[in-house]
Amino acid sequence: MGANVASPGVVNISDLRTVAKKRLPKMVFDYIDSGADREFTLSENCSAYNEILFRPRCAVATPKCDLGISILDQKFNLPFLLAPVGSSRMFYPKGEVVAASEASKAGTGYTLSTLSGCKLEDVKQATNFPAWYQLYLLGGKDVALKTIARAKAAGFSSLVVTIDTPVSGLRERDLRNGTKELLSGNIFSMLPHIPQMLVKPCWLTQWLGDGGLMNFPNVMLDNGPMGYTEIGPALEASVVTWEDLKWIRDAWGGQIIVKGVHIATDAKKAIELGVDAIVVSNHGARQLDSVAPTIRVLPEIVEAVNGQIDVLLDGGIRRGSDVVKALCLGAKGVLVGRAYAYGLAAAGGEGVARAIEILRTDILRTMKLLGCESVSNLDKSYITYPDHWK
């Protein structure tokens, strides 16, 4: 069982983070919570929203607010979807299935990571709303082609191709917590780091009951599913390039979203190659540190795209007002990752539902205070932001 995440004990996403930290072993919590290197971009992803100020229309009655959006002709009842978060099954039993189910109940979409501990077919079956599949080329082209075929057959509506992982970022907290040693299988290497798991008996019991150390059933190699220790080398051997988008599009035959765009040049390149949408993303600040926060580069990307394709954003979103600010700056919708991952880690489905409800309520309140009756009406006239962002 997870913790009680009902109000008034849990008021915001930060509260869910606190509950998750209490429930999880340090190495698992830090997997969710950490960023690359000195974590400068991790901090900036959140704090950059503080530089955007609202310009409300007062004395305006907004008894109802329409929060629905349409992305690639797919309709969602909320202006945010759940982002791909790898290894969610490590946070809570059947984590990806649980999160997808809660997204569906809330009327929004779920994006499944290639690095899922649950089969993609099971995850898709858990939701009645459009679900997207995020693709890494782990295992090479032939393995990816089989996964693409499975995702298509299962009914995933869009393919999300991540382009910012030529190697894994350096997450220093993972090194300090002994993640490599705990995955090694060498008992002598593991011993110094095992106590952090033993002091969390509830999590440990659930984790072992769900099968313990998972593999990745959506990356099927010749000898079976890819194991956890194989991720790093596999990423370096399977860099996604612009050339790869051609055969990926041919194999998928449907809508493709490119995730990991930082600069206008790459946005224009994606358009030239026929991509249907892009996600302005720095991988939750887990790859290259000292890149700009995503909300800061959003205006540059939106200007470069000039309405030709849908632009989404992720990174640093902890409040509904952050979602509203991103929409004001031209994002068609946003993806939230850590916000719901904290909820999943805290209390499973109840925690995800609470995270979604916190953000939904925040957005609704912000919209009413702005005097705006629909998220489709949001634009730059509702905010001020630094001139150097433009």
C-alpha cells in the first residue's frame, strides 16, 4: 500500500515528492529526482517559470473554463499529458499500467517509455484515451522494427522519437548510491549499498512481489528481454540521427513526434523531414547540464515553427500555473513527468490521480483568476517575460 495522499496532507506536487522520498529507498528516489552533473539545468527548469508574470483581466466572470486541447487531431480533456518515465515499475508495482489507467480516468494521454517494466500491450489496454509510444533504438534497427510493429498493433496512436540520448547523462547521485554495484550481481560489491533497501520494508515487499529487478519486455533481443545492466552500452550503440527518421516513418506509417528539441535549427530540420510535432525538452535535465531551461527556449522554437506543426513542452512543471505559462508562450500542450512520478512512488494509482488533480485544479483556478475561459485563448497578452528570451 502507498501513503495517504489526500488533502489537506498533500496540497501540492512538492508534498507528493516528500511522501515519495519517505517511501522509497534512496537510490530509487534519486533516480526520479536527480539530474545530470551539478544539476544546474534541473534547478533552472523549475525556477525559470518564476521569471514569467501574469497579466490578469479582472472583473471578468468565468464560471466555466475549457481545459481541453487537440494535438495531432487527438482530443484530451486536460492541457497536459503524462510524459515517458522509464523504470516506473521500480517505483510501484506495475507502475506503467497504473499510470496509464489513471491518465485515462482523468481524460488525458499517457506516453510509454521504451524502458518500461511492463509490456506495451498491457499498458495500452489500461487506457481508453490516445496513448503514445516513446522509442529508443536499443538493440539496433531490427529490434526497433519489431517494437514499432508491436506498438502499432497494440493501438498506440503516435510514436515519440527521443533524439537527445547519444549517451547517458552523468547522474552523480546514482554513482554515490551504488546503483551500478546493486545491479552488478556481485554480492561483495552490493553489500555496502543493500541497507538503503532494507530500511524500506514496505517498498521492498511490494518490489519483490512484483518480480524484483525487472528487465525491459519491449526490447526483445535474441536471448530475451534486455536486462537492466545493458542500457548504457545499448544507448551509445543506438544513437538516433535525422537519417533514422526516414525508416522509422516508413515502418510506423503514422504520426511521429520528435522529443528533445532545444534550438530553432533542429525544429526546422524536423519540419523538413515531415515530423508531425515536436517536444521542446532537455530530458528533464538528465542529459546535458547547463542547457537552457525548456520554458526559456520555447519562444525561439515557436517562432521557428510558425504554426506549421504542433509544439509541446516538458521540463520543470510542478504547478498548474506553469502549464498555463507554457501555453501562453505558444505550446499546444505540455508533458509532465516527475510531477506524476512522485505521485506514483508515493501511493500508486491514488498518487497519480492526486498529482493530476492538483495540476488540474491549479490550472482551473489560474484560468479563472486570469479571466480566460478557454486554454485555446491563452497567448502572450496574459504574461510578461524577459526580453532576452525573445
